[in-house]
Amino acid sequence: MAKIAVNHDVLKWARESSNLSLEDVAHRMKKSIDIIQAWEEGHDTPTYAQLEKLAYDIYKRPLAVFFFPNPPKEESLKSHSGRCLNLNTINSRLRLLGYSGGLNQCKSN
């Protein structure tokens, strides 16, 4: 099967942002840690089928993200309770779409 040229920095970002270790991914992919590490260091690349499994089953990310030139920037949610997001952290486009009605309930919490 053909290898797919993906951004190895995004592969590493996806794993780390999913709070998974190399061992976790290797186990789920049924591959050695060395293979996963080679993908993340850019020495090798996964096949399309392997990339689909990584994206959808393991990292829960859209496939397209692995072709981005840089890892996406995400705000850390560690400072939030996990129950409700502060309205200031929600993307303004979501508020414009009318989703703020339900989110305003969290404002008083």
C-alpha cells in the first residue's frame, strides 16, 4: 500500500493533544513504538489506511488536519471546569450562528 506524505509535526501534535503515549498508539495500531516514532520524526509515513485509523479511531480528528502545514493552535481547556466554557473563550462565529442562547445558561455558573 502507498505511503501518504503527511506533516509529521501534526502527527505528534495529534497524539500529544489526545493525551496518548507512543506506547498507547503503538498498541492500538498493532505496530512497534519505533514505527510510530519514525512517523512522528518524519523518517517514515503511514499508509492511507493507517492514517485513517489514526485520524478517526485513535485521535478523533478530521483526516485533513494531517495535511496542514503546521499543527493547529488550540486553547488549553485545563483552566475550565469542563462543565461550561466561559463565553469569552467561545469562537465568535459560533455566537453569530445563534448557539449562544444555550451557552448563556453557563454564564451564571
